[in-house]
Amino acid sequence: MRQRENRRADRGILCAGSKAAPFTDSDGSGYSLAKKLGHRLIPVLPVLVQLQCEGDFFRSVSGVRADGEVSVWSDGTCIAKDRGEIQLAAYGISGIPVFQVSRYVSRLLYEKKSPSAVLDFLPDFTAEQTKAFLKARANTRPEKPASMFLIGLFHKKLSDLWVKMAGIPREKKAADLTEKEISLLTDLIKELCVRVTGTNSFEQAQVCCGGIDTREVDQKTMESLLVPGLHFAGEILDVDGMCGGYNLQWAWASGYAAGKAAATWTGMKNKSSDIPSE
């Protein structure tokens, strides 16, 4: 076993990552080091992560992917929303748009609130347009049973789910669908509301929110305002971005800033030590 060595340095950069994806050896140990040095930590939570939702019906649509919009709601207010390919799973929802809003969900859950996710599977249509479209479809395909009414528009598993949730007999003809049944289908397609009960674990999160409070760090040099000579870089700081390479860019940019500042200071010190004293 390699012996532990203690070394002294004029400058140091702490860039140990977060708690996300621990299989990469990013175990959050850097947080305890920063805390021992007096830094305040913003609660660390998994983000860019899947959301666990209430509802046994998710098992019946597990594996389905569908374009749509997901919005997060709390206390009657829309907190965040995003569009893209939504992935349905036995535990709830996944996919890029879900990752994009997961930060807000993690924070709401940490604050002991009860967020909901609303799934819209026809985001380019208003509810009124969707209802009118379904009525027109019923008129042009009057002989189609309810079990086949939405085939070609949506995945069969989704179609079956909505017909079941609306209480429509599978064999009922499209021509016989009532105004109420059309309205129920419209609501399910446009506003499938589910309660979010949690997120998946740090093991499945791409990044974390939280970490070292950025108010205690110089934004240009990444140097600690509490411990001179100590710099930070990357996800150990309370900085997180959306999908699209932003978190990688932050790691590179903050690493460059910290490295340049530390090297510049060391170079200046070495030059000053070369000046002969009188």
C-alpha cells in the first residue's frame, strides 16, 4: 500500500467533482475537504436525472418514447418546462426534456414540497385544436373501434392507456364517442398530470446542483475568499447547467481560470524572489 504523503504548496486547486456518477470515482469527498477549510456548502442534489412518479399505469407504457412537452408545477405555478423526446419508464419519466427540468424538481423535493409533472403529447396544438381534431377524426373513421382510434398518431401502449383511463369500452365505435369522452381523451393527451415522488439516485445523475457557495469564491480567479491560495474548479462549486455540453464547458473554463491564476501568482512570486535584496 502506498504511504500517504503530506506536501506543502503555495497554491492548490480543488477540483474533485461532485457526487454524480460515482462509478467515475466522483464520490463527493471534495465537499468535506472544502467544509473543513471553512467553506459553506449548498445542499448537493442529483440533477439531469430521471424522475420517479406516482402511478401504477407507468408499467404498462414502459419503454415508450414520444415527442412532447413536460412542465413542472408547484402550488399552482409552472416552475419550468421543456420539449423533446419523453421516455416513459416503470418508475416514471426520463429523456432530455425531463433532465432539463429535474433541477427544479430536486430542489422542490428537498424543500418538502410536492411537485407535479404535466405531460403534453401534442404541444403544437391547443386543447381546443386537439378536441376539434379528434372530433374530425371520429367523423372520418366512424367504423374504427376505440382501441384503434388513435393508432397512427400515438404508440399503441399510450392509446390503450388513454382509452382505459377515459373509461371508454375498447370496442366502442368512433362514431359513438360522446362529447365527454372526446374531452377526456383531449385532457389526457394534453395534460397528463402525475405527482413526482422523487428522482433517481446520484448513480444515474449526470451532474449535481449544490456544492461550494460561489459567493465565497472570486469569480475571475476561482480563488477562495476564505483561504488564500486555494482555488476551485468544476462541479465541486454550486454551478450546474442544462444538457448540451454546458457542464463540460464550465469544467474547462473554471479549470483554465483557476490554473492560470495559480500559475500567474507562482510565476510572479518566483520573479520577485530573483530580485537581489539591498
